[in-house]
Amino acid sequence: MKEINQKRLAYFYEAVALGTIRAAADKLDVAPSAISRQIAQLEEELACILIERHRKGVRTTEAGKLLLKYYRESVSNEEVCLSELQALRGLKSGHISLAIGEGFIGDIMSKALPQFQALYPDLTLSLHIAGSNELIRRVQEDEAHIGVLFHPPHNQKLRSHEISSHPLCAIVPPNHPLANLNRPIELEEMLPYPIALQEAEFGVRQLIAVAEFKHRVKLSPSITVNSFSLLKEYVRSNMGITILPEFVVRRELDDGHVISLPITDPILCSGEVHLVTRLGRQLTEAPLALLQHLQTWIRDFHV
């Protein structure tokens, strides 16, 4: 068998990663026919079918998945080698990809990243904000070196380097009837009131779903959103209540715009913040430095 042609392999990767031949062609600034031809030649050289075409684009065969794994590991190994060469000159260059949940923006941008940038001013970062499912995918597929997310489901492909406990609470306006109870509340006591919740892809909503199943109740949100900011504005506008960990509304609590009420439920109290990487991935010097910095930040991460 011939050696794998790296140019054709890169074309194959982009087509699969972006989902269509057209998207890969646009990114690589070549004709779609060139992408198709290079993939066909790669399949011929390797004597196996790598992709299946369907109406919405392309998807990998089992052979294609194996080749994708090889490609990602090759890129990762090259990154490690380059990082080690850079380390010989000191940590003067390097790029880090960080994937985080929206709820962490305030603390990461006001504390963790400014401190890190002061220590390593020559390093560059890219920051991606998304729901838990997308963050997990980015870390698993090496699109992000590190992920910070709330209560991810158990995943054999992820390694949690640091875990911090953060229970979910009822977030209500200061004049709300629940706030007048002056005690922790039951999940069922929230049912009569308008509530806004996140979409199902977010870790917070997934934990709420487990609690709903246990209590045999169903919260019926008047608004479903994909943004923590919208949830906070929903409560601040006195439209209703929501359920969030306190760190998401840290500033609003300090300003007295909202009130946090503990919920007496062991499931909702089990919320955790996880600092993750892909299991088995060897981080280079720059991402490793940020990982260690974020570990210290998460240990001190509290309201």
C-alpha cells in the first residue's frame, strides 16, 4: 500500500469536518471538483470507500472514521513536536483553543484570562462559546484544547482535571412570592409561576430534566432560550423565574437585581463545573500552562 497523500488527506478532512464538498472548496479556495477528485484518488490509493454522499452532504464510512482518527493524531503529534521546539526557546509563542459555556464568560474574562495573559503575553487564544453538547464535541474532536462546562454527562472520551460543586438555584425577582418564603424551596413550588429555561443541549437543562423525571413533574417554560443573558434579563424584567447556578448571576446578585433561593433537591444540588480535555491527548506547552492556570482558578471559583 502506498503512503497516505497528506494533501488529499487534508481535503478529505475538511469535507467531512464541514459536512459538504462545497463548504470545503470554499474554505480551501479551490473548485469543488478538485476536492472530489482528490478524495476519489485517495480512496483509489487506499482501496476503500471513505465517504458516503447523501442529499445534505457527506458522511464517513468506518474506513473514513479510521482515517480521520489517524489525521487528528498526526496533527496533534505535529503540534506537540513544534511546542517542544518552542519550549527550548521558552514559552514565547503558541496558540490555545478554549471552549467554554456562556455562564463562565464573566469570571473568565474578568479574572482567569487577564491573569494568564499577564503571565504569558506572547501566547494567543481563540475562545468558543456554546452549549454543553457542542463543547464536548469540540474537545473530543481536538477542535479545542480545553473545555470548561457545567455538569457534562459521563463521557469515556473526556478527562476531568478539576471539578467544583455548584448547585442549581431558583433565580427570582426580589419581590417574587417565592422570595417571601425565606426558606429553601421545593421544585414543585416553582410550577405555578412563569419560568424560562435553556434548550436541551445545555448542561443546566439536562440536570433539570433528571430532577423532573425523579419528581414526576414537568416544568413548562414560557420561553426557551440558548443564552444565559436572556435568562437573566427575563428575571430582571420581572417576567418570571429561572434555574441557574449562582455564579451565572454573580453580578445581578451583588447589584440586588435578583435573588437566589436554594432548592431542596439532591439532584439539583449535585451540579458541577468541569475542566476537561480529551482523554489521551498530550497537551503542548501553551495549552498545558493554561490548563494549570484554570485549575487554580476553578479551585477558587465561588460566589
